[in-house]
Amino acid sequence: MGRFVTPMLNSALLAVLFTVLLPTLCFGQETTETESQSTCGQEEKDIDQEQSGSQAATSPRKWNRFEGDSSPPNLVRAPSAGSIRVSSGRPDSLVETESIQGFRWGPALAQSMLFLGIQHGLRLTGDAGPVFTIGANRTRRELKGPFFQDWFDSLKTLKGWDDGGHFRTNYIFHPMQGAASGRIQIHNDPSGNLLEFENTSAYWKSRLKAMGWATLYSTQFELGPLSEASLGNLGTAPGHRSLSYVDLVITPTLGTGFLIGEDLLDLYVIKPYEKKSTSPGWVGLVRVLLNPMRGFANLLRFKKPWHRDTR
């Protein structure tokens, strides 16, 4: 009986106090196990109805009366445990990815193979200029002969830093390759694709993952089964440059720096320009010119080069 008497006494005391202090208002208190009785007229009934509606909206046990939906209407559904919320670049808005299923390996590998095919296609055909034409003639010549023996003999020559290549090749073109391959990783990583430049652990962790992908891609391009070593027999073929560590180190490291530089330009130059410009054509051109490797990585996933996932 005590558990019923105590709430009733409390309700009576509160009713007396409010009746004395605020005669125009009347409040009631619901009990948890019995239906409360109205002592204050129609106003108290209205208040009880509002309280009952509030409890129905917040009590999980009553949600099942909404057919076809596991959550009541007029409530914002909280993100699932695997979801993230990140800044989208749009004013007063958030982009929410509701069901993150992890890294998209299939598209990432397909885009990387397409990139590799483009690079080796240029190398074999020489369609990128006189430097590639000379290399193409040598590469086609080295396709003859025992594949595995020539590949392993080439790997044995890896040593030193200088490979005899041009400065622009080692310190400009190869970092651009690293930026493009790193961007492939970012585009297929839901936890990093929507991140803009910011000094947070999430951003730096994402870009370190991109550098890891660029390292794997660069190592395959230089030494792997579909590489300059296996197809072009670098280090053993006459007239070819030698195998060294310069590209293995410079491509992913400076490439990641190139990629972060594009993030900075996108945030501090391109976005402010977009707010001022009224020409979509000029906006697209500025995006491509200031973020060329992002644009190229967009093409690898069959999107327009000026595409942005965040805006």
C-alpha cells in the first residue's frame, strides 16, 4: 500500500500548493501503475493527454503501434553505430552516410588497374611524346625473351638512389602519380572521402591510408608482376635507366603532399571562388586546373573531372 499512498499524498500536496499560488492553473501527476483521476477539470485532462503523447513518443515499448516503421513519427532517427557525420561544405548542413560497409575494394582495384593500364599503354605506344616514344621502343623490344627470368634479373639490380631519370620525372611526374593513386583510395573509403582539410586525427588518418595505397601502387608499378621491371626489364636492358629507391620513396611521400596541397587549394581558394562566381563553367575550370589529380581520379571512376562528392 505504501507505494500507492506516497504518490497520492504527493499529488494532493502539489495540487494544494499550486491552487493557492496560481489559482488559474491546475497540474496533475500521473502514477506509473494506475490511471490518474482528474481533479482539476478539462485543463488537467488536456495536460494528461499531452504527457501521454510525449511518453508514447519516447517509450520504445509503444513504437510498435506504428505499422511499417520501427520508430515513431516526428522523431529524428539517430545515426547507426556505423554511420559518420562530416562537414559537407554546404551552409548549415551535414552529410550523413548511414550505412558504411567498409572500404570498397572492388572499385578501388578496378580504378587502379585502369590507371596502370593507361600508364603502361603510354609506355608501350609512345603516344605521350618523344620521351615515351623512346621508352616504348625499348619496352616493346624487352617483351621478348623469358618473362620471369628477365623480371627476377631486373629486381636483383635494385640499389642506390639515382636511377638516371630526369628531375621532372622523379620529382614532378611520379608525385603526381602518387597523388592520383592516393586519391583512388580516398574516393573508395567512406570514412575519408567526405573529409576536407582540417587538423584532426580523422583527416590525417585518412591521408595516411591514402599514402599507404600510393606506396603499394608505386611498388607494383616499379617492381611488381606488371611493372617497369617485368615489362621493361629496367636495370638489365641496354639503354634503360636503372632500378633505384628514388621512385619508391618519392612517389608516395611527395604524392601525398601533392594531394594535401590540392585539399588546401580546394578549401581556401576554390570554395571561396565558387561563392563569388555565377558561372558553372568557370567554377568547373578552376576546379580542374587547381586540383588536376583529383580530376584525373574522378575520370578513373567515370565521373566528370570537376566533380565533388561534398557539394
